Amino acid sequence: MTQSGEQDNRDIFIVENQQCPVCAQEKATFSEYEIEDAYAGPIAIFTIRCLACNFRNSDLEFIEPGKPAEYTLDIESKEDLSIRVIKSGNCEIKIPSFRISVDSSMGSEGFITNVEGILQRFEQQIKVLKEDDDLDKVQRKKLKNILKGLEEVYAGEKKITLKMRDDSGNSAIISDKVKIKKITSKK
Ligand SMILES: [Zn+2]
């Protein structure tokens, strides 16, 4: 049990039987709740879950709106893997040395994780992509090399740069090492 009690008083809003954006049946549950992040402050978390087709997604938003920004983080050691990452559904992620960026499915999802969590999501997507029968030898080799590269990053043997860009200002990398560049929203 928590002593402060503050967390317990926060409301969770749940609306059931809403139309699912994927299967269009009225079987989706929307929920919204707030968390207090020790570094980024209060954050609203939105989730959607469909009982009919199992679609689920989540997003988040800072209660006190942030500024549109671009974050650049050099991942240089195993320790850097535990750096906290807050990613909204509007955030684009890139790892230039692997020439990869998020696809639309991961791109529209918001979540709180760490650097390792971001890399693992990339890894999952690349593994799925690798199974595609339409790939030629060269493409498959390229994906294999990325997976090998990720293993080296996990082991602290390879340095890479992680870039995040969020026009909505709802993302952050919590580290003294991160370089933050303010950007003007595309809109
Ligand atoms: Zn559905």
C-alpha cells in the first residue's frame, strides 16, 4: 500500500461499448488515467482495447504541454540502455546508423519505456519483416546485420545514436546526455 494516497485518488475514466477503429463493432473500451512521472510530471495515459478483434493501442499526453522538440541521444554503454524514454503517438524515432525508423504501427502508439525497450520494439519489427517471403537476399542480409548490430548495442560493444522528433511536444528522453533542439510545429 502506498502511504501518500495521492496516486489512489486519481480518477480512471472508462467508457465501454465504443466503436472500434479497426473492426467497427461497438465492443471497444476506452480508458484514461493519470500517472505522476518522477521526471516528466503528470502524464495522461489513454488506452483502447477491443473485445471483438483484440485491437489495442495506447497513447499519452503531458498534462503540462511540452514544446515541440527533437531529441538526440548517443547510446554509448550498457548503462545508457536504462535511460527513460517517454514516447507519444506523434513521435518519430530514428536510428540513423541502422537506417531504420519506426513504422506506422509503432509510430501511432504512445508508451513509457527505456532505451532498451525502444530497441526491443525495433528488433521485434525487424524479425517480423525478415520472415517476409518477398525479400531478396540483399535485403534479408541487411536485416540480419541490423539484428547483429542490436545485439552489440545490448552488450555495450556498439555505439549508436537515437533520434526522436515530436511536433506535439509530448515526448521526452530523461537524461543529462540528451541534446534537445526546439522545433517549430509542421502545422
Ligand atoms: Zn475491434
